[in-house]
Amino acid sequence: MNIGKAAKFSGLTVKTVRFYSDIGIIKPYIDTNTGYREFSENDVAKLQFVGKARKFNFSIEECRELLALYENKDRSSKEVKSLTLEKIAEIDAKLSELKSLKDQLNTLATACQGDDRPNCPILDALSEKTINN
């Protein structure tokens, strides 16, 4: 199938499908006469797999690892679980960071009167200079 159909069936954009092809995530057949890529059902299945993994915020390299594990029928599930637990830890750290940012913004918003006067603790905090040693 052509790249448009592969994109449609995989739920990805044509640009994303082309990118995954260019970096070797999938290896479609390339017609030597036209230079067009022809995608198989297996290519589309891999695209769907990577698309889902990316939604869980797995990096391209992590997707390569997961695909390799998926294709290796002799793999152990502990490798897959280990990658997944690492991703959960990353998400937990990001959630903690986001909660801290939210709390800080809530504190600043509470301190701001939000009236017609020019003083604003939010702008003061954002413009505050810090020196890191």
C-alpha cells in the first residue's frame, strides 16, 4: 500500500510514517523505478505499535527496544516489564515536578490582588534574578 494508506491505517500522519521509515523503524519496499515506498500489513502493524508506545511517552530508542522485544519470540517478559517500570518512574517524577509547579503558581496567584494596581507578585517572582553557583 502507499504511504497515505499506511498512515491512515496506522493512525499516524504521512510525515510521521515517512520519518519512521527514514530512521529505520520500519523498512518498506522502495520501488526502484519510482522511488515510492510500498508498505506491508506488517509495516502498518509496527507503525501502530510504535504509535501506541509513543502515546505512553516511550522515546524512539525505547520503541526500537520494545519492537525488538516484540519480534523476539524467545524474549522474557521481565525485560519488557523493566522498561515499563522505568517509564512509570519517569512519569511519577514528571507528575511530582508538575504538582510542585502548580503549587507554586497557585501561591503566586493567591498573592496577586488581580486589581487595577500595577504591583503584581506573579511578575515580581518571574522577574526575580537568581544566581546559580
